[in-house]
Amino acid sequence: MMNFRHCVLAAAATALAALVGCSGGDVKISADNNSSVTDNSTTTAPPASNNPCANYTDAASDTRLEGRFDGANCIYSSAFVGINNPLGVDLTIPFISGVHVFEDTLVVGENVDGSDPSETAPAGGEGPTLTIAAGNTLAWTNAADYLLINRGSQIIADGSRTAPITFTGFTDAVTGTAGAEDVQLWGGMVINGNGITNKCSAAQRENNECHVTAEGKPSHYGGNDNEDNSGTLRHVVVKHTGFEATPGDELNGISFNAVGAGTTVSHIQAYSTFDDGIEFFGGAVRVDHYVALYVKDDSIDYDQGWTGGIDHALVIHSRDDGNRCIEGDSVLGDPLPEPITDVTVNNLTCIVSGSDEVPGGTGTHGDSEGILNREGARTQFKNSIIYDGYARRLLSRSGNECFELDDAETLEAAQAGQASVQSTIIACQEAAKDSLPNGDSIGEWITNGGKYAANTANVIITESDGANVSVLGGAKPYFTAAALTDAAGEAIGVTPVDTNGDGETADEQLGAVTAGDDWTANWTYGLDDLWFD
């Protein structure tokens, strides 16, 4: 597989730039004038006909604002857009072979905080839209800055396998000084929606009084519309994120704050992030075809009554860092606040490294583990693989827990069949942790389909470091193996369950990726340089 990246041959402003395919390591974009990106006055930009940068007309002042083209890259100062200067009109960022560099937070739309009772948050599509042409790279110079889409606004970042859209830090994209696993080069992406979060009561939602403060610099999310539309993210790569925007508050790769199901999120990657890869705070958006690589905290995190789901997720921890593949929460209370987090996860491949929490280990946020659900969260897992065999064999590490349910509310829901595991392989030394209220172990709950009818066709293999265990393989070590065998060399008979609702299983698979359907090819980053290669 070859990772697609922008490799730019840039000479003068009139030279022809060509895109070529690259693989392995961070490939950088060199600028003729990259020693400084400060003092970028928008009043001295060249005529529009010679300037390929984004531009718009400020409605209040009737002034044309545009980025400054330095011969390779487009530079946007805080006079163009910033945390105190949000975009109030539609903006299109055209394709250039260089980098669109932002010196401040890119804010789209106005924030509604609820301080004025007469002011309501606009519905999705009523605010300005940020459109980013396929193939672009956007980078931020300051670690504390990020991309913020406020309620009612939309982002249209519709890339392709041959022209993905990349969001990253300046030292990665321009100066070429970032390391492969460097984090906190910039904040990340925050999308605020009008969806439902259980941090608000039903009365607050109905009376337009739901304004939950988001992580990062103050902005707000929440409403009463789980069909809200915040735009499109497709073939998008988000790299090197997670700066501490406020004390004790690190941003994620992408934060989906009450984002509605009308939003399209497909083929996205979180690469080298300090906090979570993607996190959902309520809402109902679904994500399909997601790659998380070298996420230091949770690769997938959900909370506050998220009722969406994930289809096809490849999660691979760093060999020396990373917490959980999935951490699922709701919000505790008596009774549990509605809606309760209840999601489906189909075709997950979770490859843990077994790293340990500091002190004594290397994990910045905790041990490298598989799945944890708690605080009443319910998840329906289907056709998935959780595996610690590479860590056991190649790194000689003890396996950490791979499937854990915690808190009485979560365990009671599992025992009652309100959570489930179907057609899933857990090949881990410590496969499951905790027990149900009736005393049955979580391992028995997973595998005893006769007693727990919601759980069917699951297999646990604790000899994950056995020479004969075959779970993953193929041309790439994260592909689902064509023939699955256990430590005794016996075939693992796991029949996938129907996940797309067509009543058939012949078109289903176990795990995220197969050799016959490598949807990660060409647009993702870093998969050629994995620690178990």
C-alpha cells in the first residue's frame, strides 16, 4: 500500500507544481520563504488575478480580504480570520500545491452562548459554510489554535483517495521538522452541532436553552435536532493534534459535539494525537471507514448520549503509548439521564501494544487496552477483532485487559441484553475483565450465547502469543487473515453477522480491512511504517 501525500516541486510562483505519490515518514512541503509567516497584511496582497489564495468580502465593511501568497503557500493572518474575528460569510479555500497556513484559530460562524435569551443557535446550514477543495493541506502556526465550526455553520471537506485533505501543524507541513509521533503541534478540529446531549434536560432542549460549553476556547453546542447537518468530512487526515487549549483541557483530533446524523463523515484518519482521536459528545452522527494511528489517549471516545455508530474502524496503538481503542460513557445519575449512550460498532480491528502507564511505563494516559464501557453506556459490537498478539510476541509484553465493563449500570444493562457482542474474536492474554451482577464473568457473558442470547458466535483466545494463532495477516499485518486458526491449529469458525440490513452474510467480513477490500490504500498516512512491520 502506498500513502498519498502532497510532495511539492515548487520553484517560482509561476512554476508548474506536480503532485506525486509518497510513502513512509512525514513528507514535507518546502517553501521558498518559510523562515517567517508573520506580519501578513491583507492590504498588500497582489492583485486577485495573481493570487491563488482564499478571499471573501467582509459584509460589515464591504472590504475584500484575502490571504497572502508567498510564492508557494497562502498565509492567513488574524485580520483574515481568528478567534476574535470569526467568518460570517461563506468561504472557499481553493486548491494550491502548497499549504494554506493559518496564524490564528479558523472560526466559522458566530458562537451562541445562551446569555441572550432572545438569541437561538442557527440550524445546520443557516450559518456560513467553509468549503475546502480536495487535495489541500491546511496548517496552523500556533499550537493553541485550531479549526472551530460553530452551530449552524458547515464544513465541506470532500477529498478523495487520490486527493485527500490534510489538517496539520506548520512544522509538519512547511518546515519539515516534526517527528512522526510528535503531538500538540496545533489544537485539532471542533464541530459544534444542534444534536441532543444528555447534559441538557428535555425541557432545556425544547426551550432552546441547551448551550453546553465545548472543550477549548469558549464555544457551545447542543440542541434538540439529532438530524442536524454540520457538513461533510470525506477522505480527511488530521495529524499531530492535542494542544492544551486551556489548563487541563487538551483538544482531540476531531471533537463531534452534538453533531447530527445529517452530517457525512466517511474515510477519516486521526494520526499522532495527544488526546483522543475522535470523540463524540452526544448527537447521532455516524462514521464509516476510520483509521486511528498512534493516538495517545482513546482512539474512539463517546459520551453524553451519543446514539450514532461506527462502521469499519482500524485502530493501531503506538508501540510505546496509547490508552484504549474505545472508551464509552454516558452520564451517571439516578435514573440515568436520557438519552443513554447506545451505539453500534461494526467491523472494528483493535491492535494494542501492551504499553503501560507512567511511572514505570511509557503510556501518557494509561495502559494500552482494548474496550471499556462504563457509566451506563450500551454498545452493540459486531464482526470485530481485538488483538494483543503482536505486543506479546514482538514486544514481549504482558497483555492488558481487552474488554471491560464497569459501573453497576453498565453491567446491569449487559446482563439484561441491552448491550451485545456478536461474531467477534478477542485474542488477548487478558481477554475480559469484571463480572455481571449475577456473578458471571464478562468472558462468560461474551461466549455463552445460550444464556445470553444477544451474544452470538464469539471466540476468546487467551493464547494470543501462540505460534499457531492466526487472526490477522495478509499482505499487511492488519488485514483480517483469510483462514483463522487458534493456538491448536484448529479453524476458528466465526460467521459474520449481517450489519447492513440486507439479510445476507456473504457480503460481510470480520475486522476492519481485508486484502480484497483495502479501503485504506492511497489516502491514509503512516501505515507503511508500523511498529510490527
